[in-house]
Amino acid sequence: MTTEVGAGAPGTVPPTAPSPSGTDPDTRDRILRAGMACVARYGRAKTTMQDVAAAAGLSRATLYRHFADRGALFQGIREFERERDLVLIGERAARTRTLPEAVAVIAEVLAATGTRYRMGEHLAAGDESLARFLALRLGRERERVASLVRPYVERAATAGELRRGVTAVEAEEWIALALVQAGSLTGLRGVDVHDPAAVGRWLARMTCSGVCA
């Protein structure tokens, strides 16, 4: 899954989500980062506004001036993460030459977000709130991942990389179906789900073998 929320990778500075009118962007950024840390530690279901306020070193009143409730906070974190993922994918995938290379990059970035949030662990531990969230947003997340993959599938189609009889739309949808799970994998024997780079290479190899010539 879309991956949902996470802390920044070493050496990268995630973009700050737009601030609502009348709020301080620095404080908003501080709250978002505190929220990320709390979700990673406690899981989505158990993270409270009080937890986030304490982690940010702010009063609950200040927190609520920026985010009306948990839903608004989680939405802010999700947007923050998606913008960061988009930047990382754009920078790294642009340097790839083949579809498997591009898919590996996209899968690695998505897996890294899930790993930072221990999404697989929280699901295995019974975080029903996270499970419901992922199930409800599966279609939208698949569409989002498809949009990330699309430019590289189209490039592959133009370069003659796709297997005969496989259309660009079919390749895009198949790859998106696989990659949408990159951030929440758990209990696999064939790949170390805690190693985003390994997950990226594994998903690229397994998905692209069916669509590439």
C-alpha cells in the first residue's frame, strides 16, 4: 500500500504539505513529523492526538488549530508522504533505462515507506483500523501506483520492450496490482520484506518477467 505515512529517509528532505490559511508551516511540519513517528511506533489504530501533541512538544490546542481531528492529521501525513515519494521516484526512475529498472525503483520507494511505518508488522498484530483503511483505499491506491508506472510502461512500449501481445495498459495494470502491496508485505520466505531494495528488485523481476520480451 499504498503506503501511508513515514519518516524521511536519511539524506532526503521531504517537501512540506501546503499549510491551511492562518497556520504556521513550521509548526505544521513539526506536527506531521511527530505524527509519522507515532504511527510508526503505535500503529494507526492506537495513535491519539494526545500522543502526537506530546511527541511534537505542543499543546493539544495548538495541534487542533492545525488539524481538526485524527482524520485530518492522517490525511496531511498521507499527502506529505505521497509528495515525498513522487519526488524520489521522479529523481531516481528518470535515470533508469529499462522497465524492470524503473519498476524496481518505484517498488523500493513504496516499500521503504511501508517499512518505516512497520505496516506489515502492524497488520500482523491485528491493527484493524489500518486493515480497513487499506481495503477501502485499495482501488484509489492502485490507480495512484498505475500513474507512477505509466510513463515507464509507455517508454517500454515505444522501445519494443513489451512481450508480443501485451498492451501498455495491460502491463501497467498488472504491475500496479503487484506494487500496490509493496509497503505491507509480511511473512514471505523468498525475499526480506524489511529490505526495501530487495523488495524492489524482487517485485520488478516477478512482475516484469510476464510483460517484457
